[in-house]
Amino acid sequence: MKEVEVYATRDQIETFQGSVLWADMIRELEAWKTGFEMEADSIVDDAAKENPSTASVLLHLGDINGRKKAVDYLMSLPDIFLQILEDKKNAIRREQAD
């Protein structure tokens, strides 16, 4: 598996996390998650009308769950990038100590 390269600096990532742009992006992604939750909540009512198979309902729930997890991952990317930078810094320190 290829190692993820982060070209931004810690300061750049932290500045981005505090930016209005990032706040706007988070609000939009949270709205997506709310929409996914509303879609999941409507499955029972839709099932009463349409009588879908159990497999169909489970696939739909799995699809919604996957979308929510993808949004959560997107929202955590700056923290993931910060952790990658920290891990890289620690690896360099360990190499220098050896």
C-alpha cells in the first residue's frame, strides 16, 4: 500500500481547520448526514407502501451507512493529515536516534 504524502504544513492545516471555508464545508457535510438520516428514517414508511424484500431494505440501509461513514471520513481528513505529519516526525526522530 502506498504511503500517503501530505505536502501541507501543520500550520497550514491548522489554519485551514479554523477557516470560514472549512466551517462552510463542515456545515454542508453535516447537512448531507442529516439528509441521510432522514432517508434512513423513511425506509419503514416506504417499506409499508412498497413491500420491498428484506435484502433490498438491508442494502439500502448499508448504502446510507456507507455514505455517512464517507462523510465522517471527509470531515476528519485534516486531523488525519495532522496525524500523518506527526507520525512522520516521530519516525524521523527514531531513525536519527538509531
